[in-house]
Amino acid sequence: MIDHVLSPRVFQTLAALVLVCNLNLLPAVAQVPAQQPVAPSSQTTPATATPALPPAAAGQSGAPTTQQTAPAQQPDQAVPSSDQPITTIRVQANEVNLIFTVTDKKGKFITGLQRQNFGLLDDGKPPVSVLRFTQQTNLPLRVGIMLDTSSSIRQRFQFEQDSAVEFFLQVLHRDDRAFIEGFDIQTDVAQGFSNNVDLLNQGVHKLRPGGGTAMFDALYKTCRDQMLTLQNEFAVRKALILVSDGDDNYSRALESDAIKMCQRAETIVYAISTNVSPSKDKGDDVLREIAEATGGQAFYPTRIEDVAVGFHNIEEELRSQYSLEYRPADFKQDGAFRTIYLQATDPRYKVRARKGYFSPRPPQ
């Protein structure tokens, strides 16, 4: 099951603290324009170790998975144009950049809110300072699409491929990068990070279905090898779109291992279920748990032809997010997990954000 779940009693306590944070902290913080860059700091985020697959479930049957090396990033060609300015945010080791989404009770995206409309606790304490708050953030995107290529989805695979290509065409802007990966008992990075839609299209159509399903292994390795190792001088949005029925029959990693690696890589996971039966099964619950723990959302099309609707909903959300950059209190570079509790002061609104993050370890 998912780690770091807060009890109802703790949530009540946190809710009271949030109101105090909102009244005493956020209104006193000067808002920094979204396009104003932060001066580079001599303090940089230390490199994070990249652990191998966890041994927790090593006793399960199945051969180890292998990771193919992603091709080098391609030059920008055939790129959808965008006239929107790109926000540049440089983040120090003791600063947190939190991307989040706000909806009403019907799931409609709420935009136009201000920093005063939110209360925040990091590891149970209000932040030392809020450095920046921006609406409808257009931070550069680093996104990967993970297509389940196991035998169980063979009849649905064409719809997955077509929907993925359409997503790339609609979402990728000038400074965005994406990659495409298939997974069954192994992972197959058919096209590494690129802004070239033609190359991504070719990568999508290279994939072929067949084999068992090692979804937890694939998610763990993808966050470790593709997302955790990203080197950027500025903040980016990191997201994975997992298209699968959620059933895993071959992984050595556990669901909790995969979630922790996503949190360590600060990557939001959106899941699109390929189970179109009238009732949800265990796999659908797994997809929801992974998505919620990382600040994402799971979508459940009622027809396989509606997989494209799930991609469209994710596209809309990526254009309707907020970015909050802050310095946490009592911050230590000890590699420990720190919880995040973010709440809107208006009870009509629901905030969806990652449940926490791992602080960087001190330099060796």
C-alpha cells in the first residue's frame, strides 16, 4: 500500500494549521512576476543516487527487466509553434517548486486564484518564505508516455498509439521534451527525449505488443533512469502518462517502491486505464493509488476509442496548473521524505498535488 498516508486526526490538525499559515504567512509575501528569473545560486542540488530495482520482492518469479539506452536528444524539428513566453525559474537545493491543480467538486479546473487563497505546510510546518506564485504555469514540460505492450492489450493497442501521437501534436511547445516507451516484462524506450514530433511518431509505431506485464518495474526504472537523471538549470514540469489496465504479474518491485521512486524524481503520474469493462477491478485501483500519491489523476474511458479523451483531459490539466516555489522550514539535506499539505481556503475547491518529496542528500 501507499506510504505516507495521513490519518483523519492528523488531517484535522493540519487543516487548523493551514488556516494559521494562510492568515500569517502568505499575505505578507511579495509576489514575484512569473517572468522574472531568479539569480543563479552557488548552491546547487546534489546529484541523487540511482538505486537498482528494490530487492523487496526478489523472491517472486520472473526474469529481471532490462533498460534500453534512450537515444540522444534530437534537434528541434517539426515543432508546434508557441507564442507564449517561457518562464525560467532556477531552484536551489533548499527550495521546493510545487506544481498543483485546483478543481471544483465537479472536476472543473479553477484558474485565476491568488497566493492568498492557499495554505501550505511542509513536513508539518509553514514555509519560511514563499518566493514565487504563478498561475497557469507554462514551465517547460518533460513528459514520457508509457504504453503497456503486454499481450493483454493487443486488441486496444492501435487506439493507444494514435492517441499518443495526437497528444504530442497538441501539447509540445518550443522548450518541451518528450519520450515514448513501451513495457511488458521489459522496457523499450522507442524514442528518447525529443521535441521532434516526427521522431516521436516513428517511435510510437515501432512498438509491438506481446509478453507479460511488469508495470511496477517499468515505472520504477523509468523514473530512476529518465526523470531522476534530468539535468536542468531551471524548473520544469515532469510528468508520465501511464496507459495500462493496471494489472501486474511480473514485477520484482512493489507498488510502494514505484511510488517512492516517482516521488524521489518529483514526477507526476497520470494514468489512463484500458479496462473498459462495466466494473472497475484491482488494476484500476492501483492506477488511482499511483496517480494520487504523485499529484496526478487516473482516467477510466468507457470505450477503448475514448482513450484519446483521457489524453485530452491531461493536456487541459497541464495548461491549467499553478506553480508555487517556497523555502521550507527546518530543511535538512538528509534524504528523508517530507510531507506536503496544500489546501485551498475556499472549501468548494480541491487541490491536487504530490503528497511529498525526498530532500536531497548532502554532497559526498
